[in-house]
Amino acid sequence: MSDTSSIATGYKPAKANATAQSVMNANADPGRTFDHALENLDTGNQLLERVKRKISQLHRENKALAAVEQNLKRELFSTRRQLHTLREQRIAIDAKQAKELARNRRLAICFLVCLVTWPVVSAGVSLACAELSYREIHGERVGKADMMTLCWWVVTSIREWAGW
């Protein structure tokens, strides 16, 4: 029964006996008990001051960590934004390089046709080829239709030259 009552009330006989013993000691020598109480009070005050300093230190550290966290979040956001910008730039550069590669292919085809056909076909085909090359060099896009027309002229000129 004493176990259940001690659980419910928090009463512990050993603690009560120690308290009773200290009361009896206090009655025996009141000056010693007062000095002991002052020592305990000083120790308690010192402990309280240490706890306050520790709390203050933890509060400062928490503020510092919060500031570091905020700076890291800003840097992360900035880095993500820079990465996004770099990706957009890379995509634009890739598209520009693809256009440049296609342009260079068309230009190479025009020059090749011009060189190969010059002795065989009429000067008109070579001039058309040179004109397409000129247009391509100066930024005017030579499309598939222009290339097909050039090929048709080349084939027609070769047929005429061969007598087909």
C-alpha cells in the first residue's frame, strides 16, 4: 500500500527521514544550520548564474546559427538563379551553334557545287551557286527550296552538257 501511495503522492519515506534528520540537526546547532543554509544559497545563486550565462550563450549561438542559415539560404537561391541563367545561356548558345553548323553545311554545299560544276555546266549554275553562297555569308538564309532549285539547275545543265 505504501508503494501505491508514494506513487500517487510523491511521498518517499527515505526522503522524509533525511529531512527529519536535518531538522533535528538544526535544532542541535542553529548557527551551523544557518551557515549551511547560506552556503547552499550561495551555491544555488552560483548555479543560477551559470545557468543564466549558459542560456545567454545558447541564445547568442542560436542567433548566430539563424544568421548563418539565412545567409546559406540566400546563397542557395542566388546559386540556383545563376544556374538557371547559365542553363538558358547554354541553350541559346547550343541553338546558335546548331544554326551556324547548318549554315556552314549549306555554304559548303554551295561552294562544292560551284567548284565541281564550273568546268562541266553552264556559267549560270555556277553564278547561281555563288549567289547563294553570297546570300548565306551575308546572313540571308538559304532555304531548302533554294538548294533544290540549285540542284535542279545542276541536273538540267549536266543533262544538256551530256546531251540527254
